[in-house]
Amino acid sequence: MKAILLAAGVGRRIGGAVEGRPKCLLTLGGRSLAERLVSSLARAGVRETTIVTGHRAELIEQALGGEHRGMPLRYAFNPEFTKGAILSLWAGRAAFDDDVLVMDADVLCGDAMIERLVRSPHRNCFLLDGRVEGSGEEQMLMAREGRVYDIARNKKPGYDLYGESVGFLKVSREDGPRLLAALRTCLDAGRDRIEHEEAYPIFMRECVVGYERADDLPWMEIDFPEDVAQAEREILPLLESERG
């Protein structure tokens, strides 16, 4: 299994908390978000991670280098990183020659979350947190009878389960070409300023995508300055406890 870590964005919403650096290099508890994620991936047995860079790409490469805990790190550059994140996932498309994890790089979580996704019996799988009702800010997953059918910032009627996407998706080697085709469909239509999640419903119409519940695990997406303080106060102690 491989992983694609999407780390190209400017991170405008977090402002001065990152002092002009890529958001994935934000340090919490003495370790950057990116270093925490690649460490968890290596411990889960992921054999290679591609990091898609854009804003201040050189800082990410300097910080992480060419391997981590024996896991090779590759880099793909998105020159149009000020547009939509769909272009970042497209820039990492070479990794779809294997089972692959598609991951946002601004998520603080522990090993248990990565392990749950890697070990899931679902060949295609989201992590879903059903504790979140949705405020219009979150990417909400919509599922029925164990299958995810849609993802959007606003919930739609007709589903028996709703929950926030953690920002991670596992895609099988067999179905990877269909996700790439969904991305290509959007790009060919000139939709290069959308989030990569906006292409997922096309993929989910063709491929079965399951989910694993993440309600019991500590995690947080870091978007705003106030998220940093909350993460230090509420999430980091739980992650330290998780590690024993």
C-alpha cells in the first residue's frame, strides 16, 4: 500500500500561526503534523508515501527528507497550488499503481486511526466520525446500508448515517483508475478550482465505498488559529495516552 499526502495549500485561514510556512509543518507537541502522519504510515506498514507540495515546497522537503523510518518519501509538485485541491490529487496520480491512501496533511491524529483504515476489510473506505452534526464547514459523508454514496459540506436527505470525513480515503489498486477518471472528468470540464472531494461522488457512483467509524478516536483537522490551542489542550493529551 502507498499513501498520497496532500500538502500543497497556502493555508490562508490559519494565518500567522504558521508564519508563512506550509501548514503541515505546524508543530504540536514537538512534532509537525506531517512528521506525525508519515510516522504513523510507516508504522502501519505503508511502503511508500508521495507528498504533494506547492506553497514553500522546499521547506517540506528539507524537513522530511527522502525517507522516514525506512519508508521512502517521494515528492510531486503542484505548480497551480493556489487553485483547487483537485489539482494536488491529480499531481500525485502516479501513486495509483497500488492500493493507496489519499490523505489531507492538516489532520492531527494517532497511529490507531491510520491502522483502522489500513486494516479495514473494505477495499475502498472512508473514516467517518458520526459525532459531528455538520455546520457547513465540514466535509460530511452520507451513507446508507453500509455504503457511502455522497460527500458534501451540507447534508442531503435520504441517508441513514451522516458523519464528518476525517480527510482520509483508501482506494484499491483495481478501482484507482476510476477515481482518476472522475478527477479527469472534472478537470476536462474546467473545474480546476474545486476540492478533490467534489470528484468523489462520481467515483462512488461506480465503485462501492465503505466506511470505518472513528467516533472513538482523537483527531482534529487544523484550519484556524483557534484550532491550534484546542488541539494542544484536548487532542494531544489523548494521543500521548494512546501511545502508552
